[in-house]
Amino acid sequence: MRTQSVSAAPQEHRLASRLAGVLAGVALVLAASVARAEDVVGVYDVKFEQVSTNCASPLNYPHGKLSITQKSNQVTVEIDNTPRMTGVPAKNGKISAKSKPNGATMIEGMLGVFSIAGRVTPEGLLHVVMVGEYTAAGKPLCSQSWNVSGPRSDKPAKPAKK
């Protein structure tokens, strides 16, 4: 029996060593994915390219700024004259957010729900699709979509320390 306990000790040591290596690898991957989710944060200099519309009076977005912030477990996307969109942070530079229903638009009397989905490349280029679904007097009116793209125009904000 003594021989077994002596030979079992090196096996337990190897197992513990492998387990420690695996845990260290998992911790590294988790840290990298958390850091990457925060890489979308920043201000982007974007252009809006209309892809489709069935609106008689479509909204036209000029070249402008798109801001992405993150607080706790919520990502916020802001564009001038557009309702604020919120979502949950994603991994690998992906972003997805949606506004609350009946947000004000650039056209008086027309309300809209906006959503945005896409990604930020490791080089800091934003590529998303934005969709606006409009209502007037409580009835569906029309919808519109844009490709939105552009480079980050500032350095990403550092996350607040907890």
C-alpha cells in the first residue's frame, strides 16, 4: 500500500498542475472577452447610406457622430435626432441595441422605434445596420434602413473601476 500512495502523489501533482493550467487559460479568455466587449465604447464619425425605405417622406441623416457608452451591463447608442438605443454588451466587438417604442423623430408627429446591429472591427471601424419603424397617430406608417459605417474618432473611454 505504501508503494501505491507514493506513486499516486506524482499523479495528483500532475493533475493539480494541469487543472491550474486550464483554470489560468479560462481566466485569460474571460478577461480578454470582457476587455473586447468594452472596445466598442467610443465616438464614431459615421456616414448613413440608405438601403431601403417605403416611406413617402424618409428621414435623411447627414454625416455625423454616433456615440457608444457602457455602464454596468448596458450599452447605449446615441445619434443626434434619434431616440436613445440600449442593449447588452456582446463579445467580439458585436453591438446590438434598440430604442423604446414611440421615440420622437426628426419629423414632427412621426414616432419611431430604432434598432442597430453590427460590429466594431479590432481597427476601430464601426459597421452596423440601423432600422427605423415609424408610426403616426398610433398607426404603422413605414420603415427605413441604413448601413452606418465609420472610424472611431476618439479613444475608447476606460471602464470605471468598481
